[in-house]
Amino acid sequence: MPKDLQTLLFDNSYSTLPSHFYARVHPAPLENARLASFNPAAAELLDLPQETSLDSNFVRYFNGELLLPGSEPIATIYAGHQFGYYVPQLGDGRAILLGEVINSRGERWDIQLKGAGPTPYSRQGDGRAVLRSVIREYLCSEAMHGLGIPSSRALAILDSSQTVYRERPERGAMLVRLAPSHVRFGSFELFFYRGQKQEIGILADYVIKQHFPQIEPDDPQRHARFFDEVVARTARLMAQWQAVGFAHGVMNTDNMSILGLTLDYGPFGFLDSYNPEFICNHSDTAGRYAFDQQPDVAHWNLACLAQALTPLIPTETLQSSLFRFPSLFASHYLNLMTSKLGIVAPQAEHAGLVHALLDLLKHNSIDYTRFFRQLAGFSSLEAAGNNFLRDQFIDRAQFDQWAENYRSVLQQQNLPDADRAKAMNRVNPKYILRNYLAQIAISTAEDEQDYSEIDRLLHILSRPFDEQPEHDAYAGLPPDWASHIQVSCSS
């Protein structure tokens, strides 16, 4: 087991692929880089102790001034459909993969620097990331992990004195992020549209070998089983996003993980008042990636991946796997939503109860996260015990009707209210990364070089289902000024 950065066990398998799968690059250090935040939970994934951040060379390693022993920095190439249109070449334009570390549990973790300077795929960009976007991704990737949703992870933030120009001058920063793999749907699309059929097979077999151990590498049906598993993982991920109220914002195929991870946090947002048409990216003027469109977009993206895999898998087989997506999503979503309602044996007819509640929340502008957390206190015995919920609704008669149906379902399952409440509090978070909380952390870091709010949020969001009474204010309704926060793709 490594005890420090110098003894990490690197096994850089991706760089053993043909050379046109990537470009060898070297990170470009930021000016006067300094450690802004360090995440001990992510360090554990690399078998590194908390004291790692005190290493005198920590910043130099992750700022690209020194290379970690055993690392082989590369930028990977891929393509993708962006807002529905195919872009023939994208790639890591500001991210550099230092290498892949195998931990003591045999897990494989990419170490990637986001904001590490230009690569051959930067498309005239500067290859940098700004502190604002780095803080948002750092916090959200860990918040998603805390919620039990598959995600890339975040090890550290480096701040700097370097000026980066976006809509305004901002400070350049570096995100050190981890993931089992950064292979995307668009990684396969690149080779398909270039007519490089052999490369599609090489990449598929590589991913199967490294990340799908349940599939035998010599199984003649391995590629079909691989795609079937990607469909299943993506359906599950979309159900998790929808159930927790998370909007990704830019679901291009180059941002879709082949492993079913939440990847590439640009514009994103958690629902405040329930609005299924919520758009978290103000650049998405057509609402292509609105909250309620995410499952359909994921299905469309899977169809793009299926097309890229046609040299390996018969069309009928691909179509059969794609056909499963809506029912897989619906099943996962119903299970998650009935769990949020404290229903222990979900049945198809409970879908009506779920959708009726969502309709109520929408038309009464009810906060999504707070309502489900408070619903644990619902009394299945007497209507008067639910006035604390009822009083939030403008249309109280409609709430009464829904509550009566809900009470009937709860009485049928014959579970004591106290036991149901405990179960509901294990799946309905008290704390989420609301936009205004991220903005406060960003402002204090930008204006005062005070990173304490980042660390405080990191701690709170790692335990989103716990009460944490000392942090009750972080579970409150967003202030009025929060409605004016806008998030765009520029980062």
C-alpha cells in the first residue's frame, strides 16, 4: 500500500492503446499555484493518508511542475453530438490524464488534471479552467457521491494568481479529479465516423477487459453484452438523477460516461421549487437538456452509441437493447420514488400516486428536497397531524385528496410511522448543493481567498442524509437573490 505520492502504483493501460487514441502532453503549470482544498475521502481511493496534502511537493505534482513517478500524461481524443449535431473531433482540450493508479482493493482510478493547459485538442482554447467552475465541479461530484449516485470524484483544488479570460477576467485553477475511466460515448463515435472499424473493436475490448470483468473477453457475444450493460447503467443513472432532482445541463454524447457515471460538471443544478421544465444552463435556449428531457436525451445518446457499435453488433441486437431502456428507466424510477414515499413493496399502480404528487408540487411551487424530507413526518393515522405539510399548498383540497390516497397505501403496508420515517430519511436528503450555496463558496474564495466554505460544504454534503443540526441553515430555502444566479458553459 502506498504511503505517499512517490509510491503510487501506476498501471497506465490506456497509453498502451494505439498512439492515435491520444496525444502525449505535459501539463502547463499555473502561476503561483496553491492548495485551496483537499478531499481526504478521495485520497483514500488512492490509499493515500490525509497527511498527503502536507507533502512539500503536493502542489508541484498536481500543478505539472513535477511528474508523479510512474505517470505518463496524455490527452485522449473523442468526438460527440453536441446539442444534437455531430462534431467530428473534440478530445481533452483542457484535461490531462496523468495515469491510472491501482489501489489495494484492485480498483483502477484515473488521475486527471482539469485546467492543465492546452493540448492538441484545445481548438484554439487556452486549456484552462477558472476557479468558479472548478469549485462547482469539486463540490458537486462529491455531493453526488454522498447521495449514492455514480460520479467522478474530486481530490483537490489548486488556486493560482493566473488570469484567465472568459466573459470577464477570472483566476485560473486546477481540479484534480478521479474516475475509474474517462471513456465516453463519443470515444466510439470518433472512430465510427472516421470509418476506423478496427479501432472501435480495440476500444470496446479494452473497456470490457478493464471495466466489465463479468464479461468474458473471448465471449463471441461480448460486445452485445457490453452495450446491454451500458444501456442498463445509463437507465439506472437517469432514474437517480430524476429522483434526486439533479439536472446535468449539457448531456452531449461526449459528456456521457461509458461506465454510467455522472461526468463533466459544467452547468448543473438541483431543483429548488419543483419545475420539470427546469433549465440549469442559460445557454440552452431551446431547453434541449431541461430536467424532464434527460431520460429521453439519454436514450437518444445511447442510439448514437449504438450506431457507432454497428460494425461490432448486429443492428437487431442493438435495437433490442435500446428497446429495453424506457422500461428499465421506469422501473428504477418507480422504485426510487416509492422508496422516497416510504412504500416498501412498490407496485405499478403506485406510479399514479407519484405523478399526482409531482403535479401538486409543480402547481404549488413546493421545494422538492425539503418536501420529501418533511414527508417522513406524515401521519398515517390522522389528517390533522399533517397540517405542517398541508399549509405549504395553495390548493389544499388537492393536497387533502392526495394525502388520503397516500394514507390508504401506508395503512395497507402496516408499517409503523416511526419505522417508515427512518427509512425515508435514509433516501431523502436534507442537504443538496443548491446553486446559492456554491455561489457563496465561490465568492469567498474569489474575493477573499478564503476556502473555508468549500471545506465546510464538502463536509456537509458528504453526509446529506444526516440531520447535522449545527448546519440546519444549509438546508433552508434559497434566498431571493439566488434566483438571479446563471450558469453557462464557459468555464
